[in-house]
Amino acid sequence: MKLALRLGMTLSQLEHSMTASEFYLWVGFDQINPIGDERNDIHAAQVASAVYQSQGAKVSLQDILLNFGQKSELNKDNSLEKLFEQLSS
């Protein structure tokens, strides 16, 4: 999906216009040079941590880096997740 987004195509368009061998080349490229937004998140975290550190804060890149898909310790109320589960079943 990341590749389709980057190329401005739907998955169907991508499927019909790209060979399997070209797709595997893109997979290899993504491992070396990420196609998705993860790279931008890392750059933003680097800048933010540098700003905080210049002001004397003791933060690391990992402290600031966004972790999508991981459950937050701050949000223990999972009522929204329960609602989505109810809607999907």
C-alpha cells in the first residue's frame, strides 16, 4: 500500500501495471531506503530531540519518535477499541 500511495495509484492500478519482478525490486529498495512515512517521522524526531537537547532536556530520539500501532501506557481506557470491535462484528 505504501508503494501505491507513493506512486499515486490504486492497488488495482499498481497490480495491473507492475510485474512481480519489478515489485520485488521495490521491496528490496524499501528495505534499504524506506518508501513510507517512517523516514519522515525519524527526521522530525531528530530535529525535535536536537531542539530539546539544546535547551538542556535529557531526551533521546526514541523518547520522541512516534510509535504507530503500539498501545500507549497513557491510554488504558480502551472503550474506543471496544466500540470498533462491536461495530465490526
